[in-house]
Amino acid sequence: MSDADRETYRTVAGEATASFTVRGSEFLGHVRPVESEGAAEAFVAAVREEYADATHNVPAYRVRDEPFREYSSDDGEPSGSAGKPALNVLQGRELENVAVVVTRYYGGTNLGVGGLVRAYGRAVKEAVDAAGVVEAEPHERVRATVAYDDSGTVRGLLESAGVEFDADYGERVVFDARVPVADAADLRDRLRSATSGRVDLDSG
């Protein structure tokens, strides 16, 4: 386990939206915590779909992936006027595993590059403030696949461990658990022991 896996990090407490109007243009800042680059991209895509009629949907995210990922796009705004200011707020607040999208409905008055920089930065700041910032512990996915006979044992063990999980009952039962990195190896050992080695384990 690397030092980065042990460290807590700052992220947003949940999903939030903040909105305001500048000279007729409406800005909506959307933010949410994410676990991976894929989750960040899915959030960006969902906001773009919901606000498909907007003039711009500007994304930015910072994700504790291997390697660490940072991304932003101006989405048609003048270069450097939108995505970078949004990302700068996340960097300045040292937030990780967080994605933002700023939606803009153009109001007929050009704001200029300086005005855009201020507005996009403000949208992210206000969304982050609305969500709240928390210290988070690195997590990883543990997927346990078992026969029905062992599913009750595995469910009980995961519940007693207090970890979040989803269960999918198909031909076999698949449990997807979200486990603090520091506890994952111990949990895998307990799952193997409880099922006499009959569990299939994957990290995800």
C-alpha cells in the first residue's frame, strides 16, 4: 500500500448546485464527489444531457486515479476563460475525487475574458460551498462472487463490517463493496475464511 492510499484527502460532502446571473447570463455550478475518472466523465455526460439546451457546459475534475487525473475544457468559450478557472478553484481548495460542470445560458451581453474567468470560478466556489468540504478516506472496490448457499454468510459479514455494498442475485450472487483501502486486505481474508475459500474476489 502506498502512502497516498493511507492519506485522507479533501473532497465535497455530496452533490450540490449553485446558480446566479451576470449581465443576463445564467450560470449554474454543479459539483459531486466521484471515485474514478469514469465516474467523473459519467457525471459530466449526465449534466450535458440534462442541460443540452445550454450555451455551454464547462467540465473540470481532479481524480485520485493511477496516475492522478486532472481535466478541464472550455467547451467553446474563449481559451482559458472557463475550464481553467473552474479547475483552479478545485486546485486552490486542494479538492480531490471531485467533478464540476458549470452550465451557462448566454444572456445576450458578452462578459469578456475577465468576466468569464470570474463567473466560472465563482460558480465552482459557490457549488463547493453549497456541498461542503469533508476529509475522506481512500476506498477501493471489493467484488465477492459466491453461490447462493454462501450468500447469507457474505451479506452478514459485510453488514457487520459496516461497509457499503450492492448485491446482484443472478446465477451466482455478486456483492460489490466499497471498502477503506486500509481494511480491504483484512476483509478479503475474512471473506475467504467465512466461505472456506469458495468466494471469488476481484478488485474494481
